[in-house]
Amino acid sequence: MYAPTTCYDKEEGIHYVTLLKECAKRKDLEKGMSLHVDITNKCLLRKNPYVGSSLINMYAKCGALSKAQEVLDELPFRNIVSWSALIAGYSRKGHGHEALNCFERMQSEGLSPDEITLTCILKACGSTQSLDKGKQIHEFIVTRLAWERYYFGQCPCGHVCQMWGTC
């Protein structure tokens, strides 16, 4: 893996990020796929990590999880945002085992989860009744994150309680 280059038209990247966000909001997979072709033709996935993450998010929110996974696998540079977009998609659609697999792949690349990733993975632990993994995540939150920063019911504390309740 290599870091993304910075010699690209930032406005063009922002344009595509905005359009992909709108496609995700409207669940407009057809338009999103058309944008994907444009993005590929302009080599933006190799140049702009935000475009890649937005494309993964769009596919995931439209329910095209295999396409989201393909995009992630083809990215030359994966970051916490791109991984979290796919993990969230799998969790949201009830594919807890796939979310857990992605989480482990993310960690094997040396990335640490943020609050969004933890929220999604706790949901996956609950849906798959993966008590051992849930315990590991809970321990991570307690020991490595400032637990007191979060209020009950917000990310990720409420999801810890939900995970314990379903496991």
C-alpha cells in the first residue's frame, strides 16, 4: 500500500464526494454506478481517499455490499473511514460475520478502530452473538478509550449495553 498522492484537483474530488453522498441518501444505485465509471476513468480512486470512502459508503447504503467490498479491495490506500463505511454497511444489513471479518482485516493492516467502527462492530457482535469478540471490544473501550467521554446511549456505550443484552 502507498499513501495517496496529493496532486489532484481537490474541487473535483469534493464534487464527486458530494454527488456520492446524495446517491447514498436517495439510494440511487444507478446514478452511483455511473459516477463510479467517471471516477474510474479519471483515476480518482488512486488519487483521492475521500472519493474511495464515499464510493464504498454509497454502495453500502444502497445495499450493494459486494460492490462496496470490491471497491475497498481495489483501493491502493485504505483508511479507517473506508473500512468503517464497509463495516457499517455489513452491520446495518445484518451481515455481522462479514462485518467482523472486515474488522479483523482492518486491524491486520495496522489500523485502530474509532468510535464509529466500534459502534458498528458492537452491533455485529450482538447480531451474531459473538460474546468473546464483544468482550474484547468492551475491554478495548474501557482500557484504551476515555470511557467517561461518552454518555450512556451514545456511541459506543449504548452499543456495549446492547451487545451484552443480546449475547
